[in-house]
Amino acid sequence: MPGDFQDEIAFLGLENSLCLVRQPEGNGVTERFIRTQKENFLWVHTSNTVEDLRHGL
């Protein structure tokens, strides 16, 4: 199973890049991208329950 994640990355056509220790900037960029995607999703979709929202995201 350790290779499953790497296999998925390759299947999706993504490039794996490792972060250096004590260099959190890369995480910040990714976290902001995900936050933006969630916010944009919420602007155009309504959900009656948290479960509906989770499933939609």
C-alpha cells in the first residue's frame, strides 16, 4: 500500500514535489488553493446538511 499514493499521483498526471523541512510556504499555497475552491463551491451550491455539503465538496 505504500505505493498507492504515488500511483494515484501518476494516474492523475500530477508531479510529486517534496517540501523542505521548515519551509511551510508550499503548504500555505496549497491550503489557500483548497480554501478558494471550497469558498467558490459554497457560493453556487446550497446544502441542507453538513453531510450534503461534505459529499458535494
